[in-house]
Amino acid sequence: MSRKILIGNGILITRDEKSRFFDKGAVCIEGERVLEAGDHALLLRKYQDAEYIDAEGMLIMPGFINTHQHIYSEFSRGMALSGKTPMTFLEILDGIWWHIDRNLALDETYYSAIACGIECIRNGVTFISDHHASFGGITGSLGRIADALQLLGIRACLAYEVSDRDGLDKRDASIAENMDFIERVHRENSNMLKGLVGLHASFTLSDETLDMCLQKNVHGAGYHVHVAEGLYDEEHCEKTYGKSVVKRLIDKGILNRDSFAVHCSHVSCDDMELLADKGVTVIHNPESNMGNAVGAPDIITMMDKGIRVGLGTDGYTNDMMESLKVANILQKHNRKLPDRGFAEAAKMCFENNAVIASEIIGEKYGAIEAGRPADVILVDYHPVTPLNKDNIDGHLMFGVSGSMTDTTIINGKVIMRHRKLVNVDEEQLLAEGREAASRLWMKL
Ligand SMILES: [Zn+2]
């Protein structure tokens, strides 16, 4: 019989189907799964044999989910730009992101994943969907990221960014990297590690490249692709293919029910109808859109049309509460509608991200209920104002940041307790990470 852990004496937010809430609740975990969630006193009597974790009045809630991240961006923090200041989104891509990824070797990719993974754990993120590029070391890069995240114990879905931008040999290697990794996750069939086919964006992907991906994708995995992020992508597609990016990728069979269309900053009403009709998931990354000055996608209209929109961070942060706050104010600001944005941001971050992660993992995720994967965090938040079933999201939006996470439990395993990683030597790993980051910066 597996070991039991009882986490009690905290405010329990289950996000289960009935949205059960307990002022003084508890969760019993057995092995990798939740055994029972409910009243503290009741569970304390029932599970006297369990190892006890005292939540000391903290929030007990499901871990946060990030549906679009670039792990390697961890090594860009504080990086000075050499040469001229980028004046367009394309110059930002070429001058910063592609410049980094062309120089990333496998070892540096590994340590960027270590550094990012540690930050995720410290921000209460238990599932991450990554979109990786390292044209300085393609083959085996997803495996190295998986090694790092598995060492730390985080649940992940990985994809390699296929693109024509560095020549056809590297394009072929990146297609193979996706397919080899997807083959591996199919073979392993673990709910801790999954894969999608990563694609950069329409303007760096020829029809021939898309056809190769479709032909080699024998498991029918979904695609994780940037869509009309900057206006350039949309204009390039109209000029080259005589149609919008959304229409091109839907016609090709790239965007489907299993695919992520990331950003969609420049999509028409017709495009939105198509996305809704085909059941394509859109991922919104508000800080990134603002930072790159690409314009704000109209998330409110997309959600009104029934598109499922999730929330990511796109390399900007590992704190989902930061992305949640900015998603709310960006939509209000963009549409000049003070009464909109809040519900949409909360729905993206909690409800939709949970559904998206559930479909990737292949079982219900993002709720604390019996039988579900035990990914639970304790958040050290003690407001002076009342906190109840009906105002949880308001507290999370305006009062909580990811760094208030005290304890992170993933797949039934305590990963961080009182802000200390318990299964690995965090200082040693970060010291090795600093050496890897220095090596990368020397090349830039
Ligand atoms: Zn991105």
C-alpha cells in the first residue's frame, strides 16, 4: 500500500465540479493521487496513519498551470542587447530570441530548464507546456529538458520549434526532434511527460515544411504554433499565400482540436469564427504582447464566440498570478470596458488551463478531488478581508503572487516545503546553472 500524506488545517479551494470550499479543510494523498478532500476534523480522524502536513491556515489549492512558456528564456534575464535597439517585432526576434537559440548548446538547454523548473516550483506551477528552440543543439534537446524537469519532479508537455529560418538541415533535425520525442512519450505513456509538435510561425514555415510535419506526425499529435503574433506574420501570409494565417493553418490541417494557436493578436472576426468552429485552443500571453509592442488580441470577443482561451507567460515570467493580473487589465484597457476582463482572465488561468492540461495529460487535472493526480500547493496568504467560496478569484487576482507558495506537491511527492526544495541540492544546481549561463553569454 502506498504512503499517505494528510495536508490539513488550511483554507481548501478544490476547483472540483462542485467548486467545494472549506474554511478549515484537508486533503489526503495516497501515492500519486488524491484519496479524499474535505473537512479537516473529519479527515484527521479518518487518516490517523497518514504523515501530517500542517498548512497553518494557508490556502490549499491545485497547482498553477502554464500553457505557453519558453524555458530557455530563463538565460535571457538581464541580458544586454548588443548592436542597435530593435525597432520592430522582427528585430526583437532576430536580435534577442533567435540570437540566444542559435547559440544554445545541449548542456545550456539543460541548465535553463533546471533554472526555470526551480522558479516554477517556487511559484507553485506544477504543469508547464514548453515551446523550445536551440538551433545550436537540436537533436536530444527535448530529452535534456525532460531530464531536468524529471529530476525536479515537474509535469510537462514539450515541443521543439520547427522553422525554416536556419536552413533546411536544421529544419529537418527539428522535425525529427519533435517526432522522436513524441515517439518516446507514447512509448512511456506517463502522465508526467507529454509532447506536441512545435512550429515557429507561418512566416518562417513553407508549405513544404508543413507538409513534412503532417506526413511524419504518425501519432497525430497536436501542433503548438505562434499565430499572427505580430502584424508582419499576418501581412506576410496574405501576400504570400493569399489568405490569413488562421485560414492557412486550418486549411493545411495544422490547427485542429488538439492544437494551440498562440497569441492571435491580429485575427479577423472571420478567423475567430473559424477557430471557434474547429475547436482550436488559443493561448494568451499578455505581458509578452505588451513587451513586444505587437498589439493586444481581442480575447473578450474570442471568448464570447466560444473559443477556448488559455493563459501562458511566453518567457516573461514563471508566475501565473502575474500573467493573471495583466490579462485582466490589458483586456479592460484594450476594449475600454471596465466591466470585462476579470472573469475572462480567471477563466483562462484556472478553468481553461485545467481543461487544456487535462486533454494533454489524458485525465482530469487542475482540481483537488478523489482519484485525480495529486498536484497541490500551499499558499502563504492571510488576508484581512473575508475570503469565501465566491471571492476566491478576487483574492488571487489582487492579493496573491506565485512567490507566496510555501509548499509544492507534484504527483503526490513533496517537492518544496517551507520554500526549500527537498529532493535536490538547489544551491548546487543553480551554481552549475550560473556557469552554463556564463558560457552562453560569452558566445552572444
Ligand atoms: Zn512564444
